[in-house]
Amino acid sequence: MNRKGQSALEYLMTYGWALVVIVIAVAALVILINPSTIQGDQCDAKFGQFTVTQSNVVAGQAELVLVNQTGQAVNFTAATVTGTHGGSTTYTSGAIAFGGDQNYSPNQTGTLVVNPANDLSSGAYSLTYTLTYDAGSLTNLTATGSCRGTI
């Protein structure tokens, strides 16, 4: 007479184990697939006192859209780029040439274009940017952040 409960429990256990197996398979796929190839380029949201709202890294050039949150006008004076590119090749920038905006008013958004002297090759990259700037009477302040992705 009371076989209905056992039947329902067997039904739930069978489908419960099937769901557990599916969840494990999906988790294994997410771990095995490199998430950066799915998500594209990624940069830190903050470079010191600056917020990065957008980035674009191509061979030989990086564009960073920055918002000045220092409360003072700033002038970027230098930049260095270090990290890896093309797999495991160590990258250290030569002389950096700026393009785009170098002077930012408080809360201004602008595009800082960093042109490394020796071009980045195609492939995966993981780069750390160190930006040197002057803010008001303070000089040689630094902001550091990193970007990773694929060219």
C-alpha cells in the first residue's frame, strides 16, 4: 500500500544524480577553457587614482580611456610597460611615445595612447603599465595597473 513514497524517492534520486553529473561536466568545461579567450581583453578597473573605462590593445599601441579622479589637473609625463606577450616572451617597453590626451582636468575622461617603441607581437599578453604624472605641485607620481588578453 505505501509503495508510492518509495517510487517518488527513487524517481527524485535518479534525476538528482543526473543533475549532479551535468553540473560537474559544465564546471570541468569552464575550468579547462581559458576564460580570457571568451571574455576578451581585460584591464584593472583602477590605475591608482584613475578609473579605466575602456581599453584597446593592438600590436604596438594601447589605448586606455581614463577618468581623472585625483581632484587636480594632471599631466602624464612618462610610462613603462612590462609583462609577457606572445606566450612567454618577456616584454619591457623601450621609449614610450604618448598620443591623444596627456593633460586631464579633474573628473575629465580622455584617451591616453601609449605607443611602445618595440611592437608587441600577436598572441596572448599580460602587461603592467606604470604611468608617471604630475598633479598640481606634486611631481613624479605613479599609477600602476595591468591588462591581459589577446592581440
